[in-house]
Amino acid sequence: MALKGPTYLSKKLEKHRRRVETRYKYYDMKYHNFNKSFTMPPEIQRMFKSTIGWAPKAVDTLADRLVFREFAEDNFNLNEIFQMNNPDTFFDSAVLSALIASCCFVYISEDENGYPRLQVIEASEATGEIDPITGFLSEGYAVLKRDSYNNPLIEAYFEKGLTTIYEKDKEPLYYTNTAPAPLLVPIIHRPDAVRPFGRSRISRSAMYWQNYAKRVLERSDVTAEFYSFPQKYVVGTSQDSEKLDSWRATISSMLEFTKDDEGEKPTLGQFTTQSMAPFMEQLRMAAAGFAGEAGLTLDDLGFVSDNPSSSEAIKAAHETLRVAARKAQRNFGSGFLNVGILAACVRDNFTYERKAFYKTKAKWEPVFEPDAATISALGDGVIKINQSVPGYFGKANLRDLTGMEGEAIDGHIAGLAGFNTQAIPETIEEQPELGDNQQET
């Protein structure tokens, strides 16, 4: 397939850059949209700007539950590469950026010793043409540095076996490699055939419900001014009386009205104050719509229920979130594996085929950490299953369920030091028969 070149990719990046920046503004709570109002003048709207943090809540709630552990069956020592590249920051940064913008990119380069170096680049600074089968790029483009006016200063063009660095007013630099694909790897959230670069966690529906809630808060702020100082009126005053100071009438605790020459006195009154309850109902409706879109509950958005939920109730309420997290784990695990494959080619200066890594699997920590009651129930279930199918549960899959790594002391289970666990019979048939003078306990 013919390459399209850096010029085409730079135009493609500028086309999609604004969408990505909009979602980052929603995440940073800096996006302010102007809504036309039939009753509220623009100058009043500018005075009451509200800010809601539902979009970052939708992203962080999922991102904080996606904790990458390691690669299992790591025959090519990929875990070492990630351990040498600050994994605590690398994985969290890649996951968070991909959830916000639907994808991010990992730029693989070499340090001064020839060891692979990994850098996360957000989707607003990189793009490419993707191979839907392998998940690698056929060619890629990234802006590594911009000036104060957002004009590119350092650009990079990636193709198979070659990375070209373009710096403004300087000659291009060429770096060859032995990788079977460009050294720019996409990490994608929920890709499909229509959108190969995935879908953002901050969807259009989520943005609508947040904007709806912002409008409700702004209208409620304006109404609160009238609620604090209800409008009053006076009828029957004399035309020759002194004009009433409206501000003094609002803040004064005592007003005096005298009778006129004919003995008539004015009548005082107050308009009915508008209730704030409809705004609370509208805000709750917006929160329910946003929660349904993001797989959250109203408790997550600040509408706390009276009765605290148990651990199992919280899991049941977040079933949609759990399914979304498992889906994200599969997508991100494939992307991180692609990063490891190309980084291993750079480290070993050898072209590995992707099929050589078919046994390597990404391992994640459990989406929901189990509490003491869950661990106890899980232990009972493991014992019964292992009695029916000996050896079905072991150290590896138990850690996948609980997220806890068993500690070994001199080959024995922690807490049972000195107790020979190998002597425990696995089946009933292996147990010795009781003598005539022995009783079963």
C-alpha cells in the first residue's frame, strides 16, 4: 500500500484536533458554551457561569479501576521494558488519555544506550493510518513540540524501519530500526469497523446532559437572587408623596407610610416567591441521564442515598461500569502488547514476528477489590470446586479473582510455616484408612 506522507497526515491531524481539545476542556472543566435564552439577557448569563465535574468523574471512575499488572507467559521479557519506563506513570497516563480522546499514541525511541524509551502522546498531537488486523500503524505522524502560538516546531514521521524528525529551519534527521511497523503505536478505547481509532468516554450524550445541568444551575442562580430579595409593591400612595427608594425599601427592616390629607393609607404587598424545587428536580433528571450514559450511579454524582450500600450492592449498581472496564482491559491490553513487541525489536535489534508473542497475555488487577466477606465466600467456593475438580484453582487464578499475591516462606504458605503442604491429600482416595481402634473425627 502506498504511503500518504507527512503532509496528508498533518492535515488529518488538524481536522480532528479540535474535537480532541473540546473533550480535554470538558475534562478540565474549562469548556463554557453560550446558550441562547428567551428570558435572560447575555450580560446576565455571563455573570452566572456554572462549572460541573461530571465529565472528569465519568473518566476517572473507569480509569482508576484499570490497573495493569504484568504480562503473563512473558517469553521475551517485555515486563522489563515497561519497568524501565516508569510504569506507574506510563500506564495511568496512557489509559487516561485514551479514555478522554478515544485513543492515544506511544512513541518508541532509543536512549543513549540503545534501550527503548516510551513516551505517551495525546490524540491531539499524533495520528496515522491503522492496520485493522494487527493494530499497528502503516504510517504515523506526531508533533513533538509546539511554539507559543501552537505552530509545530518539531515533527516526526513514522514508517516501517524508519523514523524521520523534522525540526523547524533544520535538516531532517533519519533513524533506522528493525521493527516490523512504525514506532508509533495507538492505544485505542472501544474500536470498531466504523471507528478504528475508538470512541471517547466523554460522548456527545454525556456532553449534552452536562450542558443541560449547567443551564439549570445558571437559571437557578438568577432565580436565587429574586428568592433572597422577594419583590414587594405598594398601592394607593399619593401622587404628591416622595418617591420611594427601591434599594432602601429592600434592605430596610422598618418602613413608615403616613396617611394623606383625605385619611387614605397605602396598601403593602409582596409577590409570590418562586420555588427552587423545580430546579433541583431538573438537576436530578440531568444527573440520571448522565449516569445512565456513563454507567455510574446517582451516588457517584453527588446525590447521596440515605442508606449506605454494601460491597455487593455497589458491584450490582456498577454492573455497566464493570462490563465497560473489562472491555477496556481487552482493548488496552492489545495495545500495550503491540508496544512491547516493537520495543523488544528495538532492544534486541531484531525483527520479531507478531505471531511469536501469541502466548503473552496482559494481566490486570480486579475491577472491584473484594472485601473480607467476599474473600471468605470465595474461599468456601474454591474449596468446594477443588474438591470436585482437583487443582482447578491455583495461585495464579486466585490472584486474578482477589488481586492479592500469596506470600511464600521457604516453599510453604504464609501463616503455615513448617507445615508441609505437599502432604495434604488432593482427593479422598489418597487419605489413609482408619484402623479398628481409631475413630473418625
